[in-house]
Amino acid sequence: MKNKLKVFRAMHDLTQEDLADKMGVTRQTINAIEKSKYNPSLELAFKLARLFGVKIEDIFIYEVEEQTQDE
């Protein structure tokens, strides 16, 4: 899942460490989310959206992956 977490974090002048502390997670978790290597729990996604005062969909972009069918 793509996201704009790094953009929102920068807009609020927060380091990864600052954001991690506010969310109760590690800096590595924030880094992994920003690099789309980890999808946050629904609870964490809501907390992030609430912190930045936006909707979850403003931060996280869900893209449906097309599945190929065996013929």
C-alpha cells in the first residue's frame, strides 16, 4: 500500500523518532511504513490520521493488485 506518511510528517516538522514516540511504536516501524514495507494496523492508521487531522485515505493509498488467471 502506498502512502504519504513522510509528506505529512515533514509538513508537521516531525522526525521519524518524534512520530514514533507520539504513536507508541519504534522509529523502525515508521521507517518501514514510509517505505511501504509494512502496512500499519487499522488502529495505528487511525491514530496517524487523527494526529495529522486528515482522513486515513489522505495518508494511505490502497491499490488493488490485478491477479492473473491461469488459462
